[in-house]
Amino acid sequence: MTHNPAQSTTTHHTHAARKQQKLRERKEALRRIEKKRHDRALAVAAREKKRETASQATILTLPVASIVPPVPQARLHLRHRLSFVSFIIIVLGTSLFVSWYLWERAADRYTSIAGFAVHSEDMSSPVELLGGVASLSGSGAADEEVLYQFIQSQHLVEIIDKSLNLRKIWSPPATNSDPIFGYHAPGTIEDLTKYWGRMVNVYSDSSTGLIEVKVQAFAPEDARAIVQEIYAESAQLIHELSAIAREDATQHAEENLARAAQRLKKTRLTLAEFRMRNQLVSPDTPLQIQTGLLASLEAEMTETLISIDMLKHTSTPTDPRLKQAQRRREIIAARISQEHQKSNAMQGAMHSIGFADLFGQFESLKVDLEFAEQSYTASQAAFDTAVAEGRKRSKYLAAHIPPTLAETSIYPNRPFLLGVTFASSFALWALIMLVWHSLRDRH
């Protein structure tokens, strides 16, 4: 097959033209795409601009404020001067006056402290003592409350005032008059009791039963003396209450014991009168003696007869021992006969005087005596038991802190009182200023 050069050249030109056509079409497509992107961006920008224009149209137009002139320099007005003067008078003036009074006029007060508690002596049984459980137990809350009320009572104030002259002790020295913290003598007992509440502080612990007393006075010796008197009177009160409790516990048993003793005494006296009147210790005593004597003689006679029978079998009739035994038998028989006659005569005499009635009276008196003795024994045991129970409830006042003697005064607490005064006066001044300025601003 022959190759045609002209045909191949034509084919080559056709392929090149097609290639150029495709390149132009591709460029045209890219140009159209870029144009669409540009148009789209312009549309978006137009929409954003339109939206911004619409939003700016909704914003209210504010009037332009006029420019005010500059504020003039502040000056002191009358209200400022009044506020400053009131601060000086209310706060500084009050604080200066209180400080002058506390350091120049207020008298030093000394404190004495004592602590004590009520205890009951628990006298345990021997079994408890062997077990090691005997102890001293504290009393209940009732005793603590009684002492708490007693120390603050007017009765105690009257007692201690009579013994120590509280009006004089609590009146400050004339050279250092203290009208605020001192007592204004003489005053009434109600005034003294009220001032007692300021100078005597009582603290009690209900869980442990401990009581603490703190007393103030213008001299340390006076403060300790008052505390000692309070402790002494409190101990006396507890002793009296304990005695009353013991008396209540033993009173009934003591009355029963007294009645039993009186009954026993009366019965013994009646029996003694019976014996003196009838001249005998016991109605059956003579008969018992006579019966005993006859029994003894009968026993002797039996032994003698046995001896005679034995001698008859072992000796001759002329044996002196046999004769002596026979003589003994005759004497004993005569004695037995005499005793029988005496016994018959005694019984006849007793029957003639009403022996049965006499014996009945004696037996009745004897039964009364036994009953009275048993009753007295039971009453004595009951009384001893009541006394032991009363001793178990025996109470006493024990001091775990003896009255102290102060060396330095701690009252009045001058810095604390001055600080409280300054804070209170400043709060009062600030409140007045707030109310005044609020009313002024309202008008």
C-alpha cells in the first residue's frame, strides 16, 4: 500500500485545528465561570449594603447634647460644717468625756473568785465496799438550782449586810467619788439587792453541778470577805437542808421506836407489880423446886435399894455395910414422905388462893412482855436502818476553788468601755447623718 504525503499533511492540520478549538472552548468556559463568580460577589455585596442601609434607617436619631460649662470648684457649705461639728460633739466629745471619767473618776474594782459544789456522802453497803464501788457522788441539779437562787436572794444580802456592812464596802472613797459604778448609800434593801446583782456574778454548770462565784469590791480584802461569807452561808444552808432530810427520813421510825419502848417499859412495870404483890417470881417456881427435890430423892432411893440388893447377895446379914444401906433407905423414905406432905399442903394452899387465875395472869403478862420485846427489837432495827439511809443522803458543800485575794484590779475595763463608747457614738452619729441627708434630698 502506497503512502500519500498530501493526505497525511491534511490529516495533521485537521488534528491541530481541533486541538486549538478545544483550547478556545475551555478558555471560554473558564471566562464564563469567573464572570458568574464576580456577578455573585457583586450581588452579595449589594445585599449586604442594602441590609446595612435598612438597619441604619431603624436607628433613632438622638439630639445632639449641648455642651455644659465646667463644674465650679467645691466649697464648704453650712451642712458640711454642721456635720463636722456634730461629729466632734457626738463622737469625739462623748469619747473624751468617757475616757476622762474612766481614768480620773472611776474607782478600781478588785475581784475574788470561789468555786464549790454540793456533794452527798454515799455510805455504801459492805458488799459494795468489797467491790470497790463506794464513792462520793455529786448531788442533783436541784441542789445547784437552790444555791443559785439563794446566792441571788434578798435574804442572803440582808445576812451579809448585817455582818460586813455592804453599804460601806461598796461605797467608793470620798476622795474618788464614782457616781456611776459606786453604790449610793444608804438606800433601801431593794437598791442594795439590785446593786448586788451587778457586783456578784454566779455561774453554774448543770452537767457537773459546779458553781463559781465572782465578787467585785473596791478593796481586795473586802471582795474576799464577801466570798467567804457567801460560802459560809451556802454551807449552812446545805447543812440545814441535809438535817431536814435526815429528820424526815428518821422521824417516823423514831416515833415507832418511842412507842415500842414505852410499851415495853409499861409491860415490865406491870409484871414487876404482879411479882411484888404476890411475893413470887413465877407461880410455878415453888412447885418446880418441890418436884425437882422429890425427883432427886427418888433417884437416891433407887440407888440405895440397888446397893442393898447387891449387898444381900454378896455379904452376910451382919455386914455393917448392909446395915448402913438399910439405915440410908429409911432416912430417904422419911424425907420423901415429908416432902410429899409439904407438896400436898402447898398445892392445897395455892388452890385455896386461886392458883389457876394467878397462873393465867402471869402467863398473860409474860406473853405481853415477849411481844413488847419483839416489837421494840423490830422498831430499833427499823430506826437504825432509817438512820443509815439518812446518813447516805447527808450533803455537804465542798470548795474546789477557795476564795482568792486579788493583787491587781481588772475592773472597770477601761479600753473596752472606751471602744464600746466610741463605736456606739459613731453609729449614732452616722444614723443621724443618714436620716438628715435623706430628708434633705427628698425636699
